[in-house]
Amino acid sequence: MSIDINHEIPFTDKTRRAMLDRYAEIRQNIRSIQFSMAEEEGARDPAYVFNEMKCLSDTLSEIMDQYLRGVPKVPLSRCPLTGAMVIHSLDLFGIDGPWWDSKYPARPVEDLPQTFIDVKGAMHLNEPIEETPFVVRPGPDVPFVIPSVLQQVGVIAVLSSVKVGNHDGYVTCYFSEEKGSVSLVGNPWGMAVHSRTDEGDNQFGWVEVDIPSNLMDFDLEKWIVTGKLQWISPLDPMLLLHTGVEDCPYICLEGVRKNQVIYNGVRVFQ
């Protein structure tokens, strides 16, 4: 889902929680009505059930509109080619928000630098892991790059970090001045699908391409040395770019180098 909404006001943890609880309650009510209709076929007035379902669906849409208006816009990265800051939507409060729904992500339209081409990510999950009614795909446990993208002429990546609830997120943004000629691999961070666009950036469909772990490279040092990967220190509000391996906090992090899939609080590695 991608809706262009103006005049966003970021929600707080409290208002977000109330929003998600109400959303879950209404979804459960809808499922209960559907179940009872299947079990008691013909026992209820179809017109009444239709109006009841429509009312509940309209309320769900209103809550989702509120969520989209409130998703924080976060300074995540900086373009190494132009110096432009990357401000991207991100539900910082936890992976239980529909921003993290891998199949039907609720994300507003982004306003990104012209050189921005993609964002990938990883996440080290700390206990407790949220119970989500949808599948979450936050990437591997530690940060990585995609050689087949980074090896292309003119492509540079920047690695940064962000807290998502009590979890440690790692963000890798890819940039190029010739974005139209870059072949991408996989979906944006956390998504199981991404939009298909033409040369004019007009959306005309959806494609589902995951990134298998054997196409990832977790040896970040060599990419920093060659100048293809730069990095930003954790919690740096200025988003200053670094080009050397000295003091880089992302090299040789311990963790499982496979994709994580979370559903209802249970995590598996693929």
C-alpha cells in the first residue's frame, strides 16, 4: 500500500499502540463475522451483514490513513555523490507496525534524492520479539552488501544504523548518478514485493524477488577499502560519511548470516 498523504504528524508510542490495538480488534471482528457466516449459512440477514462489514472496513481504512500520516520520516543516510540527506519513512517503534508487513506494507510515498536507487537492511533482534499478525522480513542478523549491484559502474553504497524498538537495525542505501542503468536485486528493506516502474519512474506493476543469502557479501572491509562502501557512525545526527576501515563499527559483527522471517513472535532463519 502506498498513499500520498500531506501534512504528516508523527505519532507517539502511545497513539501508535492505541491505533494498532484498535486495528487488530476490528480485524478480529471481521474474521468472527466471516466465520459465523460460514458456520451459520443463511441464519443472518445478508443486507445487515454487508452494512456491518462495510462499517468495519471503513474504520480499518481510517485507522490505516492515520497510521500512514503518522509514520516517522527518519534521516537515515546521506548521498556520497551529492551530499543530499536521505529522509525515509520508518516505523521506529517496533516491527509490529504495518510498515513492516512484508507482503502488504503500509508505507507513504517517499521523497528521495535523485541519486537514490535502493535501500536494503539487516536487523539484530533483541528479546522480546513482538508478536505480529503478519510476516516480517527484516533481513539477516548482520549488515551486508549485494556484490552484483555494488560492482556496477558508478554505484556507491552507504551503511548506517537505526534503533527499531529495542532492536538494532542496519541500513544500506545504494546511490548512482545513472540510476536508470542500474540492475537491482531483490526488494527494498522489509518488503517481499516492490513496484515495477518504467523509465519515467511511473509505477505499472509489482514484482516479488527475494535476496538469497548466497547473493549477499558480509565481508564489508574489502568494499570500504575499494571505495564502494562508505559508512555513518551510529547515533550521528549529522550523518557524516566515513571512507576508511579504522573505527568502523560494522566490520566483523557476530550474528547469523541468513534471512530472518518473523511471524507471531516466532523467528526462523532461511
